[in-house]
Amino acid sequence: MIGKPLLQSMMGDRIWKLMKTDPEEFKRETRAYFALTYPGCTVVRVKYPIVYLRDDRKQV
């Protein structure tokens, strides 16, 4: 069975700048940002400038 395709989104430069200066803070900020903007989705991969998200909400 093939899973659902990943969502693609972007985020602001403030968070991207953390990727080189503080990678752990970058991860925390990225997860927090998408927890607010896409509740029920999980960050799967980041590759500037795209963030790939998996929709974990239960389908009815």
C-alpha cells in the first residue's frame, strides 16, 4: 500500500538562520512552528526552502 503524499510548506528566515548557528534550536523551532500552523502533521524532512510534512490526522 502506498502512503499519502507529503505536504510541502515553507517557513520564515528567522528559523532557517538557526540551522547553521544552533541546529538543536532549529529543530525545536521548526517542530513548534508546524505544530501551530499544521496541527496533526509531523515534520518529516527539511531541505531549504521546503519543509515536508506527514499528515497524521485520523481520516474519517
